[in-house]
Amino acid sequence: MRGIFLDYETVSNGDLDTTSLTEAIPGLHFYASTDTSQIADRLADADVVLLNKFVLTRAHLTAARRLKLIGLAATGTDNVDLDAARDLNVAVCNVRGYCSQSVMQQAWALILSLTQHVQQYDRLAKDGSWVHSEVFTVLAHPIRELTGRTFGVVGWGELGRATAQGAEAFGMRVIIANRPGGSAAKGRVDLDELLAVSDVVSLHCPLTPATRNLIGARELGLMKPDALLINTARGGLIDGGALAAALKAGRLGGAGIDVLPQEPPVDGDPLLDPTIPNLLVTPHIAWAAREARQRCLDDMAASIRDYLRGGRRARVV
């Protein structure tokens, strides 16, 4: 059985142990990256294809006549034509829950940095402002306690639950949005209500037709003027132009963004404007703790071994 990993450099910079994968598929070939001119040759005699972000279309799958299994180094499956895989009897597995702690840490790093104005106070300590202060401190930016405030979660999967645990540790009240595009559920609130009452809104839902541009100008207008918006899920959940405008106009307290609609943002993005106040942007790193990435590879290997035994572990197709 021949196996290939199409875009291994998106998972590892040489810091991971691949033993579990190579034991599951002896001779597994790791390609750092693959472009469209190379994909046909690489798929031609592959039985198992592993990938993270490379896009596999129906045409790719139809031409890969030996292909039996696709293993995704991610929870999201939107880069693989699942209907085509189903039609062609190609199994597809993803990984789930491998990066919950890593994402939770990143979400809270953004929340705390914005709440404490860490970047701004670091700059004031180093640019001479503190040296020339007439008192022992500099109170240039408002700091607030999180205890007693409301934490709104949109997307109540493993990542949303993990991040909410941090809110509970800070003594915040956690509320959960009804599933976008779905029916109301007991103990949850509609998105509009969540946006209106939350002091921090954290997005953890997948990108679907129902959630694309879920947060636009109207939704931002419902939020408290000192609220924080955090997105460690998918860039397409937010209208970036509307968010940039809200922050520039002072209609929102701040935003922490780890994802953009296009990654890398080679065509630019309104949220990369360095003049936007109270905005932190990181390059899709919430998932990327080394332990999480190692767990990802080991989980992929477990699904491959299970597939070879006839099982359906982590199957989406």
C-alpha cells in the first residue's frame, strides 16, 4: 500500500515524530508541499493520501484510480469534495479534539491581551512615557475585571466548550448561541440576544453557507461598545471590512483574530491595516502547539490502522 502526505510542511517544521504514521503505512512519502502541476503524478498510484489544506476536487479523485483513503490533518473537511469521495467509494477521515487546549490558550491569550492592553502598556513602558510619568504608574488605557461579565460562545463543540472553561475559571457567566441556521435548543439563546448581552464573544463554529459572514455590520451594531470579538475558527465567519470600520469608529472594544478568509492573505485583507485600534491578528496559530500537532499525526495514524482493520474511526465518508 502506497501512501503520500501532500503538504506536510503545513503541519510540521521538523519538530514532530512521524513514527506512528510510518508504522501505519511503511514507506509513507512526505511531500513538503504540492502544487497543481504535481498533483496528478503524485495521486496516480497512491492508495492513501494524507493532507491538511491542499484542495482535492472531484477531478483529482476521479483520476486517482487506486485511492482508497483520505486522511485529513484537520477537523474541517471543506477542502475535499466529500460528495465525490462518497460516489467513488473513497473513505475520508478527519481528526477531532486534538487541539482543544491549544485553541483555548490562544483565545484566552487574545482576550487577556486586549483586556489588559498588554501591547499598549508594553509600548508605554519602553517609549519613555513611564520614565517621565509624575506618578509610579501609567493609567492610559482602561483595564477591567472579567469576573461577573458574560462570555458568549458561538459553536458549542469541543473547542467552544474548552474555551468556555476558561471563562468559568475567571468567574464569567457563559451563554451559548443556538446553532446558526438550526432550530432553537434548550438552554441556548438566539445569536442576536447573545451579541447584545455578551462582554466577550468567541466564535468556534464551522464555515458553512449558514455561517458565512455570520458577523457583519448589523451584528456588530448589536454588540456592546466595549465588547470583545474573538475568532479562532474560520475567517469567513466575519465581514472583515465591517469589523475594521467598527473598530476604527470606536463602536467595539476590540477584536482578536487568528483566521482570515484567504490564508496566506496574498491579496490583502482589511484587517491587516496597522492603523486599526484594539485589534490583534495572528497567522492561524491557535491550533499549533507542538503537542497538539503531534497528537494530530498520532490520531491520523490510529484512524489509518483502524481503517485497515475494517473499522470506521473518525470517518466522515
